[in-house]
Amino acid sequence: MNQGSLLAQLRAIGVPTQRGRVSAIRQLVLQAPAPVVARALGYHDKTTTHLVTEAGGTWSRYAPGDHG
């Protein structure tokens, strides 16, 4: 099983993959800072910041980077 075959099977049974992906990312940005989610999933920081704003998240004061 790979990404392409899984996507084809989900589409064949009528599962809306795009909506599910966005919903999952919105849930993640409510639980963790947007820059952390972006880095973990390979998204741009602005994309996840936009999603956290839409979802009503409260991670607006997170300072990304090495704090060590």
C-alpha cells in the first residue's frame, strides 16, 4: 500500500480526502503551535497560521526556534 493506492481507494468509496486533511490539520493546530505542526508536516508556517486563525486557536504568542 502506498499513498497513491490509498488515495484511489478512498476516492472510490466516496471519502472526501481534501476536507479530511484540512480538518485533521485544524485539529492539530488547536493542540500544538502552528509552526511546530508546519515543520512536522512539511507545510509553510503561513498555511498553518491561517488554519489556526480559522479554527480559533490560541497559540498566537508562540516563539518558534531553539530555546536551549
